[in-house]
Amino acid sequence: MMDLSKFPLDNQICTMEVASFSKTIEELRLEWKTTNPVIMGKGLRMPQFEIVEIAASDCQESFQIGNYSCLVAEFYLSRSVGFHLVQSYLPTILIVVISWVSFWMDVDSVPGRTTLGVTTLLAVSSQSAGIQSGLPQVSYVKAIDVWMGTCTAFVFCALLEFTVVNYMWRKLIPEILKRTITIPEAVNGKGSDPETDTAAVAVTVVSSCPNEKKKIFYKTLTTRDVPCHNNFL
């Protein structure tokens, strides 16, 4: 029985047994040749495996009517990773890297970042389903399952990061600014220079333009740049 716990980086052992079931060991005894007991045909290859070693040994089968001689050849196979590297590993790596593009997008690009995160998450899920469809239904965890689960976790964390950052940007940052920025005398009408009083501009933006709190992080403004409108930037 094949053990797929390390799939697709697994090694398998296939056994071939030759025995006589009509003559007992007293009548017929099977033995391998001393040199080159098993010879592989030229050009004989397998699409997914490479033959690493062939081990030949003798054995003996016991039944109720007697013992029988037998020969066993064990073929040690190593799975080729080239197919899975192109079809499984590289696509999922690219999907995870694409999901990281949202880190460089504007925090206010909600439709773009949401679409990118959901699309990459669905792409990883579809890739995982396609891989599982070609494998036997086993109850234990395989190496490819760990890889796909890790890729899914990275993509989900990228989407979760956007949610947290967007919430902090809209809810927490304005409250912090209101508590930390000291209102200068220009705001109270005591005669500061409006051309250079950037702190007064920051407080004015927070207090009079609640829908445009983001602007104080993008550029340094003067009191003449404070009017509230949609095309502020």
C-alpha cells in the first residue's frame, strides 16, 4: 500500500514476487542469479517515478500442504517533482505574491483591495481542489495539504490585514489625533501666522472636515488649503 504522507516528495517501494504453488521446496527451489539478478529494459521509464534501486531477495511461503520457494524483487521509486513544481508550487507562490500587492495600494481603495484579496483566496482554493481531485481519498494529512493550507493562510492574512488597517484608519486614527494634537493660538483667534501654522490646519481638518481626515497624512497644508470638498487631493 502506498504511503502518501510526504506526497509529492515521497518515495515508494513496489514489490514483485515470483513463486511456485504446485511444487514444494523439496521439489523446486528458486534462486536469483549471482550477477545482475534483475535487468531493466533499455528505454523503460515511468512518467511520475524514477527507479532508484532494485533489491532482489529470496523468500519462502508456508501453506498447510507444505513450504514453497519464492523470489522477491523490490523496486525503490522516487517521485519526480517537475510536474508538481510547475502545476502546484509555482502557481500558488505567484498567487500569494499577487495577494501582497494590496499592501502597496491606497488604504481607501476598498473595492480594489477587497477584489484582489477575495480573488486570490478563491484561486488558492480552486488550485487545492484540483490537486486533491487526482489523489486517493486518504484520512491522513499529506505534505501538499500543508503547503496549500499555508498558502491559503498567507492569502487570508493579507485580506485580514486590509480589514484591520481600514478599520483603524476610519475609527481609531481620528480619535488619536483629537487627543494628541495641541490646538495653537491661531485656532483660538489670538494671532498666529496662518501661512505657517500647520498644527492649526491639522486641527481644523479634523474638526470641520470629518470626511477628509486622511488628508493630513498625505501633505503639509496651510490654513488656506482647508476647505472641505471631494477633490481635496
